[in-house]
Amino acid sequence: MSEQPGAGPAKGPGMPMRGDLTQGPVLPTLLMFAVPTLLSNILQSLNGTINSIWVGRLIGEAALAATANANIIMFLVSSLAFGFGMAGTVKIGQRFGARNIAGARRTFGSAVGFSAGLMVAIAAIGWITAPALLDLLETPGEAYGLALTYLRLLFISMPFMMVSIILTMGLRGTGDARTPLIFMLVTVAIDAVLNPMLITGFGPFPELGIAGSAGSTIVASMISFVGMVIYTYAKDLPLRLRGSELAYLRPHRDELGFIIAKGLPMGAQMLVMSAAGIIIVGLVNREGLLTTAAYGAAMQLFTYIQMPAMAIGGAVSAMAAQFIGARKWQGLEGINRAGVMVNLLMTGVLTAVLLVFDRPALVLFLGPDSPAVDTARHIQLLASWNFVLFAPAMVYSATMRAGGAVWVPLVVLAISLYPVRLGFYFLAYDSLGGDAIWWSFPVGALAGLVLSWAAYRFLPWRDKAIAESEAEALEQAHADGQPAGRMMPEL
């Protein structure tokens, strides 16, 4: 049995290895993996927050509204590629749990090659259609030109950004949350310093305005990505590709089939979410520029509130995928239960804290004298606690996705966002006015929680996951010339 570079010596199925999330008590393992992921999410959101502060303070409320409109479009158009990356990460986690490192590398290479090519095409189309997209959003006239500049610059950076995200997701699939944290810190440090310099033309830099904000983010991300690639090879991490393995970057038919079959509904979930977000932004824009600016600031705090749910959900998905790959079915329920408990606690506490200290937080984006501050506080009071309901639903969906059940979470999400959330808005607008927008958030979240729990508990997704995992194990055993029940790992 050979030794795999970057993975340590070959070990038996029950022996520990670096990045193995199937060993040890579930709750401590989940927390140890989730905390670096949460810190990475905090840093990423902090980066966006700092950028919004610079934009709002140095350029004005119209520029802040412009970035809010541009960012929701970027989330929409990149959703499909995100789905393919998420599908690849699930397969990477399953194969890493089965200790099939060569298979994990094949999946990673196919995900990178396919998604990078796809994003080049999307970036070109996005550059051309950016004005029409902003028109569709009914972007306020004061913010339109700024939003167009910002959006087009982000489109240019999309192929590179997507490869960076897939590398980050793949590393987490192998149980490595530390490396993405290190380089997210690098990104934030560079961007926070460079952003105001390019906006205002400090020192040797030209004054670029909102283009400087987008440009600093792109430069910081590129530097961090190059550093992460160098680090991956220097440390010989499991997903590094060398020699003949570089051919994996040309998507293999079987790998591509899985990525597309699972990635399309996963990407569709992102599309459903971002499309609903675009509809909400359009509804907010109808309430006027002041409400749009207030909503943009409130969304910054919303990002922080949902971070624990996203981090714990990602950790649950990675752990569950490794457990499935290792064929440790009995551990899935414990993972899900621990995830729900931690998510409810963390999200609830954070929501309460931000509601208590919302004014000083919102003033950072809008300034102490802005009339939008009171509007933003009102939005926070009515809408922010929906994330307490969103958090456990996120765990149920993450566990099902790790098992390959990708259509059920999509249907649940679509129902909660469209017939429930938007339906509530249109039915309640005559009586509640603009507040119908904010009340629709917790109404939709409650529906999503009930449906996610019912799907997790009663639908036969586990049986399908077991069947797919056993088929993969038989295929790998056949390739290795070993009996399936005594299959030796590749580590």
C-alpha cells in the first residue's frame, strides 16, 4: 500500500488522519471545524462592512445604494457556478471520508476547470447586459452610474474569484478550515488599507471613486489567492495537483456528470435566494432612496446575524459528507442534532446583541445625522429575528445535501420564499404598507423551518445516500482489486 503525498502515511479505516472529521466526539469536532469557518465568514463580512463604510462616508448614500444593487446581481449570476462548487465539495468530502484521495483530486480538478470556463462566459455576458440588469432592478437614478461601474469591474474578476472560492470550499471538504482562515485574513488586511487610498487618491494612487473600491477588493483577493495556492503546494495539502494530475483540470465525464447533476439544483437554490433578494431590492427601491440606503445598511448587519447559521451549516455538510464516505451512518443524527443546538444558541445570542446595539452599528454606514438610521433600525426590529428560524432549517438542508438530496432543499426554499414570503407581502401591503416587506422575512423563515424539518425527518433521503455510497465503495473496491467489505483506504 503506497503513501499519498500531503496526506500522511497510509492508515487503516479506523486510524486517525489529518482532516478526518469522523473521529472523536461529534460536538467538539463540529465546533473545532466550525469556529475557523465562522471566523472566515466574519472576516469576509467585515471586509464588506469596511468597504461599505468607506463608500458611504467617502462617496455618499447614492454610492452605498449602488453597491447594494450591484452586489445582489453578482450573487445572482454567480449562483450557478457556486452550485457546481458545492457539488464538488460534497463529493470531495465523501471521498476524503472514504480515504480516496485520488478521487477527491479528480473531483476538485473537474470542478475548477468546468467552473472557471463557465465563469469566463458569464463574465462576458454580464459586462454586456449590466445596464439591462440594473434597469430590471429599478436602480435609482442617483445610484445608476456608480452601480454600473462597480458591477462591470466585479464581472471582470469573476473567473478568478470562482477558482479561489472552489479551492476554499475544497479545502474545507478535506477538513481544513484553517488555511482558508489564514488567507481570508490576508484579504481583509490588504483590502481595508487599499480601499480608501484608491477611492480618494491618497499618496501615489489615482482618485478612482467607486471604481477604486471594487479595484481594491479585486487586487486583495488576487494576492490572497496566489498566496493560498503557493501555501497549498508548499504544505503538500491533499488537493494539490502535480504532474499527470493536472490533467484533472480538464473535466472528466463521470466527474462532470455528478457535478452537473448535483450542482444544478444546488445552484438553483442560490438562484432562488438571489432572485428573491433582487425582487425585495426592487420592492425596497419603490419606497425611495432613503429606504434603499437604510436597507443596504441593515443588510450589512443581517450578514453578521446569519454567519453562525452559514458556518455551522457548512461544517455540518462537510462532517456529514465525510461520515457518509466513511459509511458511518449512525453518526448522521448526532451531527444534525449538535448543529441545530449550536446554531440556535449562537444565532439567538447574536440577534439579541445586534438589536440592542443597532444604532451605533448602523451609524457606521450611514453617519450620525442620516435620516436613514431610524428607518434601518425599524427594519432591524421587524426582520432580523427571522434568522433564528433560518438557523436550524439551514442544518437540516445541509445534512440532506451532504447525502446528495439536492432537490428537496430547493423545493422547500422556493416555497418559503415565493408563495409564502412574497405572497405575504402582496396580501399584507394594503394594511401594513412598506412594513409588509420586513414582516415577510420571519413569515417565510418559519415556513422554511417547518418544511425542512418535515423533509429531513420523513423523506427517504438517507436510503438514497446509503445506496449511492455503497455503489461508490463497490466501484472503488473493484478498481483496487479488493473486496468491498475489506476495502483499504488510499491514505
